[in-house]
Amino acid sequence: MEYVFEKIHVPHQHSFISREIQLAERLPKIHSHNNYELNYIVSGAGRRIVGDHISSFERNDLVLLGPELPHSWEILESQKNIAPSCITTHFYENIISSDFFNIPELEAVVDLLKRAQRGICFKGSRIRKIRTKLERLVKLDGLESYIELLTILNDLLK
């Protein structure tokens, strides 16, 4: 499997980018980038590689990855007439060193992001609520999108 270091383009006027993307059904590349990545599987199933861990994934899978962590999703199953896809949110690796995150109310979020250095897989009933917020996040812009990202990070703490 090929390894690639990717440069994720986050526009200058934004601190993160969130979008729904199609997952390729070809042999995936293991890649890393300098961004945190929150990845929610909308449809499809297969094998996930994160760092030195290999596991399966399926619809409603939600993971948070730290910067420079090698990862890949290999599609092994998809629903008929539904392309495998995910909602991916990338945000800058320096977000936790910014002055905004250096406040007591965000200490738990900073700790969560530090723990994401090896990847965190989320489970449970909270995924449905977070999925709805991620779907909304893709459509939002400006301050509303940043506030929604903060509420998602807060939900990940519960």
C-alpha cells in the first residue's frame, strides 16, 4: 500500500473545512496530514487503518485523528445504488495552541485533541446527535459553523 503525505487546503479565511466526500472503492493510500480529522462514515463499510491499528468500520463510524497520524479507509462493502461516503472535518493542528483555546472552559477539549494523537473511535447513542450536527456543519458558514464545531467537540466529551 502506498503512503502519501497530503496537504489539506483550508481556505485562509477559515480555521477548518467540513465536507461530505465520496469514498473511493479502489485500493486506498495510507496518508497523513498536518490537520486534525473528524471522520464520520455516512455509507459503506470496510477496513480502517489508523497508525498501527487495523479494524473494521461501517455506517455511523466516527473517529477523531490527530495531526500526522497515518490512516486509510478501504471500502469492502457498499449498499446498492448508494455510493460510499463520509463527512470529513479538517482543522489546523495549531488550533489548541491558539489564544482562543487557552481558556479554562476549553481545557477538556484541548485534552481530547491531545488524546487524538493516536486516534479515538466513538461509540454509542451520542453518534446520532453528532451525525445531525455534522450534516448541518457541512452547510454552515462563518461564526455559526465555528460554534457548531465547538458543540460537536463538546458532545464528543460526553
